[in-house]
Amino acid sequence: DTGVSQNPRHKITKRGQNVTFRCDPISEHNRLYWYRQTLGQGPEFLTYFQNEAQLEKSRLLSDRFSAERPKGSFSTLEIQRTEQGDSAMYLCASSLGGQETEAFFGQGTRLTVV
Amino acid sequence: SQKIEQNSEALNIQEGKTATLTCNYTNYSPAYLQWYRQDPGRGPVFLLLIRENEKEKRKERLKVTFDTTLKQSLFHITASQPADSATYLCARGKDTLTFGKGTMLLVSP
């Protein structure tokens, strides 16, 4: 297993377009997290899943943001009607959960909205 | 809200010295504090976790302390090397994490 994989690595989109990012976690990990990171800031928690159940979504930035993990494996994060303020690095992480708390992060998807 | 504060100024040290980075938190003590390393353009990499009831945790050249009186965690890298140059992030929490802004460490040869 090569770790957490995110695609695409970079995305440039025009304002108003919808974008979708994919995250493939480490295969045996049942927890999956999405974070957003802007320049000079630490990652900001957005949402997370335990298997296919989305356990926390109140921190998603607006109703334009949604995430799914349909079969408890990969996850997608969608941003509808993108705005310039959505430009950021979107990071996915996974962990075993329980007492094993170490989170493994992917390389991130850098979104630029023009 | 529960905040994590890290010194936003870069820390410059010479190779071989000990680097000490500070993380302060607000309000109640978190049950867990975690430290991550982040290189430019890459995701954070987990380094150490320390629990509220632990005073100190070590891993190779790394040491983390947790002082609930001062509401502070210190992160030390002994015998620092240029390869240790990176941004170091402190986070509170066990599963969903609240990160600080990170402190950039620059180790000069």
C-alpha cells in the first residue's frame, strides 16, 4: 500500500464551476478525514467518515461543500459553484480509529479558482 | 473556541543545536496533543502524540512535553540537521484535529 492517494494533484477551474476531488485511503483504515489548508495556515477540519457513515459535517464551510464515502472505501469532496475564496489545498487523511490515532495524510489537491 | 497558537516567526538554528518549538492552547486542556511535520507542497506527517496525563514523550531525536499548568507543549529536536528544516504543526485532539498555523524551522549547515 502506497499510502493515502488524492486526485487530481492540481485543479484550476473557473468561478462558478463545480469540482470534485477523490481520496483513496489506506486500505484497512476505516476513518477518513477532509481538511482544507490555505497559505500560512494549518489544516482546517471539514468533515470525517467512519466507514461509510459521515460522523461530522457541521464544519463544512458552506452548503456548496459536500462529501461522500459510498462504500466505506474511497471518498469524494465536491464543491459546487466555486468561488475564488475556495482556492486552497484540500487534504485527505485516514486512520485506523480507536486507540490508533495516527492520521496519515495524502499529498493534497491544490485548487485554484480563477 | 479551542485554539492552538504557535510562533509564526521562523526559527533559525545551526546544525547540531537543539531546536525548541512552542505550542500554546486556550481554554481546557486537550486530552491529546499531536505534532506533525509538513514539507512544502506535501501533506503533514505524524511525528508524536502526547496524552494529557503524560509529561513527556520521546522518539529518537524528538521529545515532546505537555504542561497543563502553562497550557503549553514544547517540541524539541536534538542534534538538529538541515534535513529537519520544515514546518512543524501542533494539533489538539485525537481524531478530528485543530491545528495551529505551524512554525517553520530552518537548520543551517
